[in-house]
Amino acid sequence: MDDTGLSRGTSIAPSLLTAIQESWSAIIVLSPNYAYSRWCLDELTMIIQCMEDKSTTVIPIFYDVDPSDVQHQRGSFATTFTSPQERLAQDDDYPNKLNQWRVALTKVADLSGLESNKYSSDLELVKDIVETVCSKLRPIDVEWALSSTGDFVAFEATRRAMDKVMRALQDDVVAAVFGMGGVGKTSMVKHVGAQAWKIGLFNHVIMAVVSQTPNLRHIQGTLADLLGLKLLEETEFGREVRLMEKIMKGNQILIILDDIWERIDLSTIGIPSQDELQKCSSKILFTTRRLNVCHSMEIQASIPLRVLSEDDAWDLFVKKERKSFDESPNFYDVARMVAKECAGLPVALVAVARALGDKELDDWTEAGRRLKAAQPVNYEDERYVFRCIKLSYDYLRLDDNNIAKSFFLLCCLFPEDFGIEVEDLLVYGIGKGLFQDANTIKEARAKAKAHLVVKYLKASSLLLDSEYSEFVRMHDVIRDVAISISSSDDGPRFLVKAGCQLKNWPAINVAREDNSAKSLMRNEIHKLPERLFINVVTEKAEILEYIGYSGLQDILVEYDLGRLHVLKCLAVIECHNVGGVLMNPNRRVLNTLVFEQGSKKR
């Protein structure tokens, strides 16, 4: 800090000392004139003290100075100590200060830092400073993100799998956890990652969801964010190279890739080969529903995660139910039977327990009968999950417009593992006429009601918290059930092709005319069908979403007004080069129009 103009003997400002004490990290730029500033030396003393007392992260930058000169107080760093009378003649506390400054300079020079003479330009130095700072801060965020798995409970089946995974991470480069959907793979590997980081097995733990339709840019961006790396490259190849360089420069990184459905070439993401990972003591951990994926990915250790035992399943069920069944033998027997029909799947046990929480014995008996009907041949059949989640959906409380059920189904219009903004659900809800007393998203009553509905769905274990406030997520298994319900003959008949990387409009037999909502979010469709609304908007259509397109020109200019009047909500979001969106002045026939570019909504 430049102290020009300060009176001799002026102490560092108390507010600045407080700021240092409250900081998680500190960057110290040691320039040739650094030791001329008493303020800088006092700051340094306080920073080193915080580093030793409460593990403040300290990153020294040696700018045009030699670290050894700092350590031994040579060159410009000797001035303060060789001519103290001239600079600090009136400072009675000088001898004590002198010793503190010497110690602080010696300690900071011993730390691993960045030296400006090793960079071709200041810009390159600044870039490396940013990456270093982000990488130092990131483990705090990673610990929070990976350990935020709710009230995670490791039952016997989970503990056995976790022990095997921890052993594999010490012995092998690539390991995988496989098991059916809803068995708890994601929660378990998050917990394993957090524990492995806490005990020092890895310096960094990064995690990304792959899903059925991998989005390479999104996967690359997620991993880069967790490494404190900003990907500025336009092409996937450029991003891949940059991410690979970052991983190879690092050491002891655990890369978790969740929900892999088929073989994927890791180099296209930017993940180095097994040999390269071994050189930097880094590892990969996959999750998948399919054992054959483990074989095709040449996994060194494939660890199964089994369903819960009947006793453990009952323990989880009772915990989530928060109810005692001991008072009534009949109630106990029925509840045990209901829990057993959930087939030991945590996602099903939790959803059913929450759905039946306040119901009477007759409702429990009926639920047990429904779950037992059409019983699959074996417990590995994922139809068990469907029946349990469908029951939870059926038991959502009713109101005039079935808002809870409608909100639940609206969530499946978004891509897998997508952060869903509550305001977007409100927009579509208004478009569908769910909020009869609201005309805009700004009306407080509608906003409050939307948040209450979302809170209720989260309490029912049908929606999950997102890492961002005002956003929610949907478990991929629950989303599959929601899509199945929404596309059934007695459902609202949604067409959901979100995030499927489509390049062409769905075929006529897929985009059927009685769909009440069509979601084509996050695809690569650049050409729409001729006479769009004759083919798409029919007497039952309510919602049409175009999100994340590029190159669409003059859409919705030539539409059939006789059919457009039935469309309740049109969303055109993040579409680039859209030249003539709704140029016809009669667009007032829509209940809700969302036109969004960037973060602006209209």
C-alpha cells in the first residue's frame, strides 16, 4: 500500500486490520519498493499471523524481486533495516517492529508463490494469479457442494460400496459405481468425494453430470469452474485442450463423472489418459446404471451399489415418515408392506414416505394395494421406481387447478439435471392459466403461491434444491417418471425432447398434434417446419418452447391466426439471430410471451 502523505508514525488503519483478519485469503505483491512502506510491512505481519492462527491462504507475488532477497532482507529489502534512524527516528516501538517485519518477510519468502520474471508479460502473470486464487479458494466451495447431500445416511449396502470405492481410489486410476436408478449412486459418490478431500487423499474434487445426451461444453464448463479455470475458447476442441492442460498441471485431482449411459471418449471432454493422470496422481470415478459401460470404459474397479436390505429400508422409511407405527399393529403391518414394495430404493422410499405422511390407515392400505399390483418379476426392474414415484404424484394434494401436479410436470420440460428457475415455472403457470388472479410475473400473490408450491414439492421429495437460490432441480429418475406421466394417454401429452442434440424438427409421428406442450430446449435445430403453426399449434397446444437455438430467422411471421389463439404460452429464450419474432401485431392472443436474450425477459 502506498503511504505517501502519511505522517511519521501513523499506524495502519484499524478497519484494514479487521478486513485482513476476516479474509479467507491474501495476495501479497512484493515489489522493489515494498519494504519502504511501513503500512505494507504492518499488513504483512498481520497476514502472516492470520495464516498461522486460522489458516488464511497466502499467495505471494514476487514482482521484479528475487525471493531470496526478500527472505534475507537484501537489496531494496535491506533499506528499512539498515537506516532505521532516518525513516523511523520517532518510533519508540521500532525495535519490536523491526523484529516482526524480519520474521514476516522471511516466512512469506518461504511460501510457494509466483515470480514475474518467469512470465513473458504482465497479462500472463495476471491470468496465472487469477487461476491460482480460484484454485486456492475452490476447495471450500467443493467441500460445501459435495457434502450438501442432505441428511446422507450410509446404510450397510452403502457402507460396503463406499469402503470399496475408497480402496479403489488409493489403488486404481479409474473406478466406477454401478447400480439401478434411484439406488443412491450420486449421493454416495458426492459423500465419498467430500471425505476423500477432507482426509487429504485429493487436493481437488471436481464433479460433472454426463447424462443420456452429453453436452460437452457444459461438462467442460462445470469441471473448469471447479478448477478455477475460465474457458474463453470458442470451439470444443480449444476448450478440451485448455482443460487438459489445467488438469495435467495439477496434482491429486479426483474427477467424478456422474450418470454415464454409454462409452464416452474422455479426451473429447479434456480429461487426460490414464497414463497421464497417473503421473499427476489424479483419479476418475464414474457412476452408471449399466455394468457394460464399465467394461467399455476399461474401468479398473467396478463397484456395485445394491438396494437396501429390508431392515435398512424400513429404518430409512420410518426416518423420513417421522411417525411411530408401534401404537397400532394394523398400521405397522401395512406400513411395513408399503416400505417393502419400494424395493429398497432410497428415492422411492423417501417419496412414498413423504406422500403418505399425514394419510389415514385406509389410504395406506390402498397405497399398498396399488404398489403390489402388476408386480415386476425382479427387484432390479425399474418399474418399481415408476410405481412408487407415480403414487407420490397421485397423492399430491388437490386444489382448484391442480397447481402442484402441474408444476411437477412442467419441470420435466427442462433438460436433465437442469437448474430450473422458479420464476420460469411461474411464467408457464400463468400461461397455462393456473393463476387466475395474476396477469404478470411481478404480482406478489402469484410469486408467493409459486414458491409455496415449489416448497411443497421439495417437501414431497419430488424436487431438489439447486446450488443457486430461486432454482430447483429434478432427480433424473423422477424426471423420467414425470415424462412418462405427461406423455401418457390420460396425461397432458407433453412432447419432451429437451437437450437431445436434435438437428432437425421431430418427425410427424413424434410431434403429434394433440401435444399440449412441446419442449425442444437446448437442441441444434436451425430450420423450422414450413407453416409452423399448421403443423405444431393445434386445438390442444398450450406451451411451445424454443430455447438455446442459433440461426433462426423470421420465425412466427407467417402463422395461422385461427390456430394461434389456442396457444397460451410461447417462450423464445436464448435464440440468436432471430430476425422477425412475432412481427404480426395480433400477438395479444397469447396469454404469456417470453422473449429472453441473456438475462433479460420481456
